[in-house]
Amino acid sequence: MRRLYFQIYLTVAGSLLLFGMLASAVWIFAADRAYDGGVLEGARALATEILPRPERPVVELQRALKRIQKKLPVALAVHDRIGARLASAGGEIPPLPKARTESGRFHVRGAGPVWALKLDDGRWLLARPLHPWGPPVVRVLVLLGLLALAVALAAYPLVRRTTRRLERLQGRVEALGAGDLAARVKVEGRDEVAALARSFNHAAERIEALVGAHKTLLANASHELRSPLARLRMHLEMLQDGADLDRKREAQRDIAELDQLVGEILLASRLDAGTEPKGSEPVDLLALLAEESMRAGAELSGSNAQVQGDPRLLHRLFRNLLENARRHGGGEPVEVLVGDAPDRWVEVRVCDRGPGVPPEERERIFEPFYRPAGTREGHEGGFGLGLALVRQIAERHRGGVSYLPRDGGGSCFRVRLPRDDAG
């Protein structure tokens, strides 16, 4: 974390400092250029009014230069026609270059820019600006020092805020790893760190839900296993005294019941954890339903429909629905209807004429091990895992299942799966 903190801090500070260096260089260059017009025009106006004529004594010229220098922050010098210096004021100033014939600006190393103004009488007036911060190099260094300090002070809160959020996220990750399934991190801002925090919260919620579901599954499984185990124990004790055929069949039924329960628990756990193999292929849903309806003695109607999915899991889905309808259908025939639905869906309805499900229980019946009040444990009551598996398998195929009350009494379970138009 400290390495990341310094990397971000140095990147921000370095970028701002580089920008400041370039901006300072441009500003100083532009400021020096701005002297050209102002200094030359101001010096020309003052020279016309204040400087004595060439025939006047040099002492008068010296006094005039001092008066001008008091009005402008410049060093001044006057040269004659051939370049000899006549008088100066305000500090050192380089001599006039011999090749100079026109007014303008020239540079001398160590002195900076100098302006040469050719007067109407042939003399030359030289002017060099006096910078309060010294030469341009010194000014650049001073400005860069101040800029570096400002960047360091301004960048620290910004960088520290970002890394502090990462540190809080790290702490929550460590808490989750230590077993605190309720660990969440506050989402601050809208940047990548905030997106990472949202992803962590979503993953933590998913982990908490999975662990909670498995705890519930194990708790309910232990309860469900007690009943057939108790019956088996009783049958075995009675078999020791001489078994009849009915008791042997009852024991075999209890063993089959245990085998079915263990199979459903394992399948529910694999589906919930996402470890169930995802074999996918085109499936003729009408043919699949015809096979399962014949096995359950149900009446099938509808049209051809093809979906993409795992045939083994789809068989299990509709077998559970048909078994549930047979168990709760009151002895009436179960009806299965398959056909296309709007928006590229295939819809299957499995309907019975049983007592139906009260409104407050129509979602809870899809929870693992939930059984409506009044249903019996054991062979005819089921374990409460069948409809939970139906929903899990439907969602694994990007579909869903819902309960609908049937007109005239009874129940309908509607399964929707994406249509496979490739076939």
C-alpha cells in the first residue's frame, strides 16, 4: 500500500511540477517580450523631452539619465554615433554592438536582454530592465521552488484520500477472509476505487448468501435424514425377530428415500455453488416432455419448441414438476402445455387440480426444505427440495419459474426458457 501511495503521489506531483515548469518558462519569455514595446516607446518619449541636445555638457546628460532612471526600473546609457559611451545611470549595462544599425533588442550572456534605441540626432540610448528577482535563471528557480511546495501541499490530500479508501477496502477484505461475512465497505465517489468497492460488496453479499444457504441446507438435511433413519432402525430391529415381506419392502423404500434425498442435496449444492457441469446442446423440448409425461401419466399438448441447455438437468426440472403435480393433484390427470411465448421465450405449463397454494406461500414453496402446512413428511410429502431444484435449474438456463393459480381450482407452474432459433 505504501508503494502504491508513493507512486500515485509522485506521479501527481511530478506531472503538476512539469506543467508548472513549462508554464513558468512561457510566462517569463512572454513577460520579457512584453518589455520590448513598452520600454522602447517610454524611453523614446522621455528621451525626446528630457535628454539635452548633443552640444550640451555631458554633466547635463548624466543628470537627465538619472531622472529617467528614477521613473523606469531600467539601467540606462547613452552612446554617441560611433558607439562610445557618454553617460550611464542605474547599474551596469553592456556596450553597444558594433554591427547594430537599427533600434531593437539584443542579448548579452549574464546580463539578459538589452534594448537599443537610435535617437533622431544619431546617438544611441541603451536600456536594460532591472528585475527585482534577479536574472531570469534565478527567477525560474525561485518560481519552481514555490511551485514545488504548492504542488506537494495540494497533491497530498488528493492522493491520501484515494489511498485511504484503498486501505479501508483492504481492511474489509481481511475481515471477510477472517470470517466476518457481514463485512462491507462504504462506496465513496464514482471512480474506479468506488467501482471496486461495489464489486467487493456484491461479492461479499453473494458469499454470505451462499454460506447461509449451505448452513440452512445442512441444518434441514440433518432434520430430514432423521426420519428415514429412525424408520430403518425400527425395521431392522423388527427384522431380527422374523421379518415379513411388507417390512422388507418398507425398509427398501426408506433406503430409496434416503438415496433420493442425498442425491437432491448434492445436486442443489452443486447448482448453488456453480460447480455443476454446464453441458449445453440443442434440446427438443416437446420430445423431452413427451418422455417425462408418459412416465408420469400426464396429458401433453403443444407445438415443437427447441431450447439450448443440459438435457439431464432439463429432464430433472420437468420430472420434479410432474411429480409435484401428481403428488398434490388430488388424483386428477396432470396437464402439460408447451409452446412459444413473446420475446423469444418458450413457455411450459404444468397444471393440476389440487387445492392450490395460498398467496402468502407462492414464493416460499421454491425455498429449500419448505413445505406448506398440512403436507406430510416422508414418501408422499416430499422433502421440500423438488421445487427449489426446479428454480435453480431454470435460472441456470437463463430462465425462470413461477406459480400461477389455475382457473376452476388447482395450480399451474410456468417455466420460461430462452428459445433456440438456430434449430
